[in-house]
Amino acid sequence: QKEPVGMRLAAIARNRIYGQYEVIWKAPKCVKAVCEKNMLYLEFDQNIFLYGERLNGLELWQRDEIQKLETVMIQDRTLLARFERKETTGIVVKFACTGYYEINLYNSAGIPAFPFERYVEEK
């Protein structure tokens, strides 16, 4: 699959070399993870979109156990997920950090989100 790589390289060149700064070439990155009661808020550096009904590759860890995310919604740059809260501290969220995932979280240019692992802050 060489076409996606070529499209990404072309977008980088258009933005960085030819000065077409409106061309998006970077993958969306999670910049903040916050928890309030039983809601997880993941803030990204750009608008994100979910392709499909269920988000692949997102894991929430509490006490060395993976917690099930019940509801996932996206509003512009923020991903919201409801979960069963067991701990008040030490919560970690991971996205596409192990094995192989069919990533289905993208920006408006169709570039998949960057894998990450973050400690969740308390709001």
C-alpha cells in the first residue's frame, strides 16, 4: 500500500516546502487526558473523526486491569468515554500501544491518530 505513504509525503511537501499551510500533514496527538467522575476526556491537538461505530485500540487501565469503555463520543477535538470507575488515582489510558490495530480515529485529512499512553489527571 504505497498510495497512503505517497499522499502523506505529498501533504508534508505542500505544507513545509511550498508554504501551503492549510494542508494538514500531522497525525492528531492526544495532548491531555482528564477524568471527572466516570467520564474520560481525551483532548487532541486537532479535530478528530471516528470511522465506524466502535473505537479500536483504546484501553483504560485501573489497578492493572483493563476497564470496559461503555460509551464513546467525539466533539471536535475531544473524545469522551464513560467507564466504571474503581480508583481515584493511577488511571492510565493507552491507544494503539500493543500489537496490531486497525486504527479508525482520524483527522480531517484522513491521517490516523498517533499512538499514546497517558496518565489521567483528575478534574
